[in-house]
Amino acid sequence: MKDLETEALEYTTVGEFVADLKKEIKVTELKKVEQGTRMMEEFFQEFRRVVKRSRYKGRSLVEEFK
């Protein structure tokens, strides 16, 4: 947001910006998945659903799963 306010963006089109923003939102959703009081199988199923939706291409999924 700071870059947006100061007009110091690295994007040449609004489409590039929106695509990158959507990607970041999906990665954030993946990182927020927690087991909590659920059984491991329930947690694992939700994690897999979020991974499929996010099309995650960052660090190893094993690292995110931990």
C-alpha cells in the first residue's frame, strides 16, 4: 500500500498489479490454515483444498504445512 500511495510501483499495467495481489491473497490464506482442535485428517483435507485453490508456487509445501 505504501508503494501505491507514493506511486513507486513496479507494475506496468493494472492487470499485473491485480494478478499479483490475488496471488498474495491466496498465499496468505494458505499460511493461515491451522489445525486448532480439529483431527489431523480434517486439517489435512482443508490444507489440500486451499493448496489447490491457491495454485501455490512458493516455498516447499512441506514447509507451509509445518
